Amino acid sequence: MSIECLQISKAYKNKSLFKDLNIAFEKGICNCITGENGSGKTTLLKIVAGLEKADFGNVRVKGTCTYSGSNPYMLRGTVMENILYPLTLKRQGQQSDLKKVQAMIAQLGLDGLEHREAHSLSSGEKQKVALGRALVWNPDILLLDEPTANIDVETIERIEHILLEYVKDPEHTLLLVSHDLEQARRLSGETWVLKTQGLSKVNPKVL
Ligand SMILES: Nc1ncnc2c1ncn2[C@@H]1O[C@H](COP(=O)(O)OP(=O)(O)OP(=O)(O)O)[C@@H](O)[C@H]1O
Ligand SMILES: [Mg+2]
């Protein structure tokens, strides 16, 4: 297991989102979380990412971890510079970095936008850039909050293909929040519904 949530609880003011939540997410598959608006999916993902604190309990995360939210932040600079940024932090060889970024741009269908200011992009285009920026780092754990919510049908196919390739590596763990149960079915991993009682496993084929 690379992500383990041990007895975690979270409440905002008087609203309890989840209590004593125990869950371990498997490597090498897509772990999909769905649930009603406001049920706490984003909060749970942020707790796993270390961006929010649980009120009680612990989260164990083994390996490098990248989180991409549903309203992604664009860094100043071009699309290319945004996607390249994590690799400059890793200080890899410039030439191979550029090749990786170009391949990611092509995979996500962002060709032609390489030199556009990232701030000037549409929300769907920004979401693609954020996904590219998360993937190019090749983290052990990828946390994605509704990554295809604003995305056109053709690109959803491309992204799902990329995610399926990502989890082919048995050391990779994908935790994905999505309202799209057809998507959960296509990614064919494990699917949970988040409710105040906790996470319950569901079969998206029969929902
Ligand atoms: N910082 C905060 N302060 C107070 N309440 C918050 C805060 N963050 C989230 N909440 C509340 O906690 C609840 C869960 O929010 P969260 O964003 O985790 O839900 P969600 O399941 O991701 O919903 P959606 O499907 O709409 O994205 C909501 O009622 C929200 O208003
Ligand atoms: Mg959310």
C-alpha cells in the first residue's frame, strides 16, 4: 500500500464530513472516489496530499506525490514553461526534459499552444496543462480531482489512455475523484462512494 488513511476524521464547523475513516489504496490500479457534492472528496484528497489537516487520525503516504486540483493554478509563463517547471526542480538534462514536455503536449492535444501564456488559456486548456505538469514529474502517487470535468470528449479519451498507462507501472498509485461513473468503469480499478458513514466500495457497472 502506498496510501493509508488511519482513523481520520474531518469536520468544518458543525458539519462532519467523515469520521474514523480507515482506507488503504492499492498500487497499480485506478482508485476512483465519487459521491455527492459537498461530501468531502476534495477535502479527503487534500488531506492525503498534505494540503489540509485531518482533525484526528493519520495518513501514511509512501513515495513522491503530486496533487492536481479541479481549479488549477497556472504559473506565470507559457504552456511549455508550466509543464517544464517540475523537471527544472528535479534539475534533469535540459534536452531530455524538453523532449518529455513536447511528448506530453502532443499526448494531451495541446499542440499549437506551446508558446501561449498559460494565464490566457480556457479553463479546459488550463486543466490539460495542470495534468501535463503533474504527469511529467512521474510521481509514485497521483492525486487528481475531477481532471476531466471541463474537457472535450476526444481529450477525455486521450487522458484516460494516459492514466491507464500510468497505472500499468505496479509502483504507481492513482487516486481520482470523478462524478463520471462511466469513466470509473472504463478505468476499471476500484470505485468508492464517500458518505458521512465512510467510503463504501461500489461496482460502477451496476450503478
Ligand atoms: N475551508 C473550508 N471551510 C469551511 N467549510 C469547508 C471548507 N472546505 C470545504 N468546506 C465544506 O466542506 C464540505 C465538503 O467540501 P468538498 O470540497 O470536500 O466537497 P466535494 O465532495 O469535493 O464536493 P464537489 O463534488 O462539489 O467538488 C462542503 O460543504 C464545503 O462547503
Ligand atoms: Mg470537490
